[in-house]
Amino acid sequence: MKKIAPTKTHKRLISSLLFLLEQKVEVIEHMINQPSENATYIIVQDLVPNEKKKLLGACAELKKAIDQTVEELDIEKRKISQVQYINTIQSHIWEHVCDAFSDKMTGYGDQVAIKAKLVDPYIKRISDIVDRLQL
């Protein structure tokens, strides 16, 4: 197919979309191929072999479409350092952890605020560990 030249802005938007799609496809593939049991959730393995095959096929097809789009729109591959990538993930985690502290729980009434303070030491412990994910 003939390469086209979108504007820089549109190219940046498409690049970000494709990056996000590629990440989500990796999550789906990982969930299907390497199921795990975690502290807060278990992925119930309720897919039958035909469904797994269909989903993995769709993932492969989407990855191929992403590859073709990158090539045809001449989108440059991002170079992301592990440090940058991990720090970005840590920042997103940190934001959620900070929102769990009792001082952020306003508008729910006094009883909720009082009981929420009891959970703060747990959130603080988790927050301290999340801080160590930052390089």
C-alpha cells in the first residue's frame, strides 16, 4: 500500500493510540497464556480452547494491523528506557495510592473519615513501597 503523510499532530495522535493498543494486546495475551492468582483477584479461566484461539488470533491480527499502520504512515518507533517506563507506571500507581489516604476522603461524612484514618497506616506502608519503585 502507498505511504501517506499525515500531519505531525495526527501522526502523534495515531502513534499514541497504537502504543496504547499494543500495550493492551500484551495484557490480553498475558492473561490468556500466563494466568495468575494475585492477592486481590483471580482471573477465572472461563475461556474454552476455541475462544482462546479466537482471541489470540484477533490479538495477532491487531498487532499485524498496528505494524502495517506504523509502516504505511511512517511512524517512528519510540525508544523508551526502562527507567522512564517504570517511573511512568510508578507515578500512575502513586496517584491512586495518595487518593486512598483519609484526608482525601471528603464529603462522605464524619464516620467514614474517622474509620478511614484507621486504614492510613496500611496505605502509608504501601505508599512507602511504591516510592521505592521510582528510580
